[in-house]
Amino acid sequence: MGELATRPPDGLPVLGPVRSWEQDFTLIGILAGGLAPALLWIFPEAGVPISAAAALLGAISGPWFGRRLRTFLDQTRGRLPILALLALVPPLGALWGGLVAGGAGALVGLIAEGTAAAVVMGTLCGVAGALTGAVLIGLIWLPYAFQIVLRGKRWPLIAGVGILSPLLPVLAIFGAMLGLG
């Protein structure tokens, strides 16, 4: 009875079809990966290629991340309190963002300058991507899950990622300058 009680009459899982999570997180990966490094666009020889590489890596890894996040939330539903999930999901976003941005920075650094630049650019981009991923995924996962369960509109959340992505690094820099970071 437990399994049947967790599914609506149409037989779909409570957290919606996997395909929706894959498609939406592909868009989230493209937007966050491509727009988060916008501050670097003042250095077009590095910033634009890093944005392009991060958008590509976000698109490639987005379906995988969306599927895994959905599976994680589905398996922990009813087992962990919401406060625990509020603490556990942002590190998953940090991992995804750090890998995507770090990989993009390392790739561009390796192609442009060699191994030393790949290490430096990969590390800097990875840290920035981890912070951005933690904040973005930490902010959207709960409203996203509610919208998908209620079969509501998810596009405002995805658009919000596009709006927040270039702003987060700027806010972090200003916060650090003001001693708040």
C-alpha cells in the first residue's frame, strides 16, 4: 500500500516525470553556465570562451543532474525532514556548479595558455561555480519541486536562474569589498 499511496491516479511519480527534470535542468545548466561568468566578459579572450564552455558543459550535465536530484528527493521523501533537505541540496548544487565551471575554466586555460593557466582558471572558476551552484540550486529546488508536483509553471523559476546567474558573482564581490563576504 505504501507504494500505491505515493503515486497519483495517473501512475506518474509524485515528483513528476524524469524527462521534465532532465529538460529543465538542461536549461538551468545552459543559463547558469553561460551567464554566471558574465563578469569575465570584460576580458573577451577568456570570459566569452569560459561562458561558452560552461554553457556547453551545463547542457551536457544538466539532464544527469536533474535526474539525480529528482531521484535523491524521491528516495528521501518522508524519510528526512525538510530542514535536512534544505541543508543537503545546496552542496549538490555546489558540486554540479563547481564541476561545470571548473571544467570550463580548466579547458579554456589549457587551450589558451597551458597547464599552469588551466590549474589557476579551473580553480577560480570552480570556486565561483560552486558558490553560484549552491545558491541557485539551494534557492530553486523546493519551489521547483512544488511546481512540478502541482503541475504548475516552472518557467519563472528557470527564468530566475537566468536573471540571478550573472548577478551572484557581482554581489559576492561587492559583499567581499564591504566585508560582508
